[in-house]
Amino acid sequence: LPDPYAVVKRSNATRSFPILTDWKDRFIEAYDIELTHWVKTLEEKGEPDGPSAWDGYVASITADALVKSQISGVPEKVVTGGTPDFYKK
């Protein structure tokens, strides 16, 4: 990802800008938006909205397949075993 916008500091005949050293700083605004949406939906509908544990599981096994594919050099299948009924709406 490109560096987020930062104010360029000019001092002693140099230009510099801060480099983020913590991934949380890069995504803090996105997390705030996601959490605000989750709370508002919970207040309005009485139930949470957003990604489920199943979504996280599928993201994890997909990332694992990607790493295996990078090592093997061939596409790897993403095998979920099927979505449990309680995640289906």
C-alpha cells in the first residue's frame, strides 16, 4: 500500500515525513468506521451486522492456500467443508 498522506517537514536543508511503524495507525480510521457501523446496526436492528467467525475462517484458509500456492507455484484449492447452517440467512 502507498504511504498515507503526511505533512512533509523541512529542516536543515532536508525534507522528511514520518513513517508509520505500527499497522494499527494505517487502519485506525477504517476500524473506527467499522465499529461505529456495528454499534449503530446493533442499536437499530437489535443484532450485530458485519463479518462472522465463518468469514474469518474462510479468509484464513484462503490466505493459507495463497501461501501454499506461492511455494508450490500452482493454484491451491480453498476447501471449506461447507458453510454450517447457522451461518446461512
